[in-house]
Amino acid sequence: MRILIHAGFHKTGTTTMQKTLRANRKVLRPCRIVLRPDMVALCEAARAYSVSRSQTDLALIQYEAASLAESWGTETADVVLSSEDLSGHMPGRRGLTTYDATPRIMRALTQAIAAALPNAEQVLYFTTRAADPWLRSCYVQHLRATRITLSAAEYAARMAASADLDGIVAQVAAAVPGIRVVAQPLEGCTTPLGPLAPLLDVLGIAPETLNSRPPENTSPPPGLTDAMLALNRSDLSDADWRVARDALKREDF
């Protein structure tokens, strides 16, 4: 039994990957696909720990991971877990400036699964992205969800350290000795399946057996980005701002 854990990072093609996995569940059988709705408690525990760094939240990660692994019983089919929230909150949220909690989250997660399923092989899979486009994509995501008032350039300068995704992957590898850690740059994924294709290679699944999906959460036109920033900087009350923001979102922001 192999357990492949795709734990992030945010804004690296993860939504498209997960929707493709969901759409191809029948094709991928007997491989079990576990997405965020199937492990909400574990994802929330990881996000909570990324902010609190408390032993209580770390123990909750281990508890939820062990409970999830035990629910698979004596199965021998491969399992794929995929959610960027397993890496914690996206930098820029809740005062976080990097993914520096991710190595400890991955150690707790893999240790709990190993205790529950000692004969299973675990693989950690991370999708990464070049710094400039990743920072830009994160900025747009924050514009969609929060009342951020920084310009894109100001955000990139303030959050530059958060873009060292390869450095975090290296820290994860050091935190989980004996477990294979795979990093896949988004820029190196040129097939319609994007970063899902290398994941399928790890599993030994032929990519041509899956139906691809168009990219999700793509960047909006510059005009909409400028409009959202102006809206965030306006004097609108929070309630009126939410109404106006939702109207912009309906324009494919």
C-alpha cells in the first residue's frame, strides 16, 4: 500500500489537480482519492497549528491523521491525499510570512500514519512555482478574499521570503527521514494534466487514461484587479464592501 500525500503549496495548480482527481475517481479505482471534503478535520488542524504552533494543535493533527489512516482498514490499494491546506494557511493570512510550520506538520502527519499503517509506503508530493508568478497569484487570491490594500509590488516586496518554496521542501525532507519527498515545479508541467501527470508517474498510472480539465482559479484581467484594489481602499463599510466584492467576483474575478 502506498500513500501519496500532495500537501501543497497554494497557487501551484492545486485546484485544477483536485478537480481532475475528483472527476476521474472511477477511472482511478481501486486507488482511493481523499480530497479536502474527505478530511476537513485534518486540514483544519494543520491550518490551526500553522498559526498557533501549540502542542495541542500538533497532537490534533496526529489524532486526525491516525483516525483517517485507521479508517482505511486492511486495504492494499494506493491512497492519494490532496489538499494545500495540509501545509497550513497560505502566507499572508493570519500574520504568517512563510510556510515554516509545514515541516513540523508533515512530520506529525507521517508519523501518525506510520503508526497506524506501519507497512504502508508514504510519499510526500509538493507542487512549487517560480517566485514572481507565485507571489502575483497569491496577491490576487488575497484580493479575492480579504480587504488587502497593498499594491502588487508592495505585497511582493513584503512577502518575498514566503516564495522560497524549494527551501521549505528541503526542510520537509530533513524533517521526515526515510520518506520520499518529491517537488514538481509548475513551470515544468507542459501536458494538459499539469502537475497531476508527475503524480500519476509516481503511482504508475498512465496519464492518457484520465480526462483533463481546464485550468481553475486563473488570473483575472488587470482591470478587475485594479478595480478590486480600489474597492479595498475605498471608504465603504465592511458590509457594503462585501456586496461590491461579490459583484466583482461574478465578473470572473
